[in-house]
Amino acid sequence: MMKPINFSLHAILIIGAVGFLLFILYLMKKGKLEVKYSIIWLAFSLCMIIFACFPYTVLVLNDIAGVIDPVNFIFFTQIIFILLILLSVSAVISGFSKKIKQLAQANAILEKRVRELEEKMDK
Amino acid sequence: MKTLVIIPCYNEQDSIVRVIDNLKNNAPQVDYLIVNDCSTDNTEKILKANGYNYINNPINLGIGGGVQAGYKYAAQYGYDIAVQMDGDGQHDPKYLSKVIAPVESGEFDMAIGSRFIEKEGFQTSFMRRFGINIISTLILLLTGKRIKDTTSGFRACNRKLIEFFAANYADDYPEPEAIMACLASGYKVGEVAVVMEERQGGVSSIRSLKSAYYMIKVCLALIVGRISFSKKKGGN
């Protein structure tokens, strides 16, 4: 049987998880984090809040998954989230690089038109 | 038919004038467009001073993005045929009509000028040929079609493919990937024999140190290309 979680550790975990969620919400409010990119972070932070507030859920999930140490289960969950977030960041960057390329190409064709118009006007 | 020769050009100050003069002498009936891919040397000044027809990419897009800008231009200005030709003097405009002919007649949607059919002229290094053969074999396995000179940047395509390429074109090493995209989408691709020169200036977009990385990337891109392009999306 696991011994109950230390009170101050419990408090730190809850404060940390809630603080993290508040920081995400703050960034969203400031418009520095777009909603479509925030969803996975919100899910991540909610998951951490649940784990911090109700450590019992970790123990249950831990037993279901058959992991030896509960902390490993938490690490495992976090790593899954981090991998998902990293992958989504790569996908977002790929999208951006495609858009930047399209912008540059459109710009190049426009620049030619402007240049030719200017030359015509100078004559 | 309205034909545009797209000439991707990156730091080609030593060869570009010769290439364009040669093109004008051999094929005065076609239009050309130089895509200056943010060259860091005097290329742009030379283009301006000579009054050439060119566009300037505001940022370096690499060969694929540069050529695609050319295809977009061809699509916007209503060209029927677009031909890609390198700016370093490797490709002789004498063969332009030969590369265009099968596209004009409708035999192929894309015709690739191949140095390996008659095995004349500059045949490139052994390692380079080895790599080209691997790519060729992979394309054969994935599509059932043998294209010998998979990295040749001397190629003509018709209006359908101009529009296709304006919308999708690979970035870094686009030649094999473009072949795959065409074949997987059901376009007809074929080769015509040409003689290539050794480059007169500039550096190849495929450098020896990066060649292993290049091979891995191309092979992966070809497999992905096989999966992602379907006949429903484009083609006939």
C-alpha cells in the first residue's frame, strides 16, 4: 500500500498545475497563444491538475496500466503529451514554411509587374 | 504554342549571359523567365543591365520553390508549355525543340531531357550516376515506369502540368519528386535523348557531402509521393 502523499508536496503540485493552466489562459487572453494551438496545452494542464488534486486517480490508472511506480505513470503521460505537442509544432511549422514560400513566389511575380510598370512610366 | 522557358538561377553571374544569349539564338520563338533565387553575387545586376525577363525571389526558396515560382508565372500568363532549363549552361538550347516536341504532340505530359539514353556528352560522376540509378529503380518499383535520368532538370511539360506544378511542387530536390508526383497522378512522363555539358559555373544543388542525406530524403519523399498523390486528385 502506498503511503499518503506529503502535504506540502501535494500543495506544491496543485499550485504548480493550476499556475500552469492560468499561464496558458493568460497567454490566450493576451492573444499570444491562438485557440487552435492551445487545445493540446489545455488538455495537458487539465490532466496535470486532475493528477495533482486527486493522486488517487494516478494510483488507479497506474494499476490498470500495470506500471510499477506511479511516478513513472505520470512521466509516461507527460512524455506522450510532449511528443504530441512537438509533432504538432513540426506540423504547424511545415504549414508556415509552405505559406511563406507561396507569399515569396507571389511577391516575386508582383515585383516583376511593378518593376515593368515603373520602367514604362519612366519612359 | 505559347512556350515559356523557366531558368532557375542562383549565383550564376559567370554563366547566365551565355545561357540566355545561347537560348535567344537557338530558340528565338520562345519566351523565357529567369528566376533569380535571391542570389548573393552580381546576378541581379547582370539581369537588369541586360534587360532580361526575370523575377526576383525576395527570400531564397531553393531550386524547388524557385522553379515553382516560374510555373506559377506560366500558369498566370497563360502559357501552354513550360520548359525547365538550368542557368549554369548544362543544358543546350539546341535540344529545346526536341524536348518540347513530344509534349506539343501530346505524346507525353512531361518530357525529360535524358543524358543516359544515347550516353553521349557529359555523363557525370560514377557516384552521381549510382545515386540516379537508385532513384530510377525506386521509381520503377513504385510506379512500374523506368525513367533513366531522374535528376535531369531539363524538362518540358504541358498546360495541365503547369497548373499541377503551380499548386504542388517539392522544395529541396524536386526533380525526382516531380516525376513521382506526375506518374502517381496518372500523367504520362517520358524521356528524350539530349547531350548535356559540364556545368560552366555555379555549384550543383546536390553537393557530395550532403549526398547521403539527399538520397535518404529523396527515397522517403518518393515513397510518400507514391502514397499521397492519387489519380483522383490530378491527372487524367
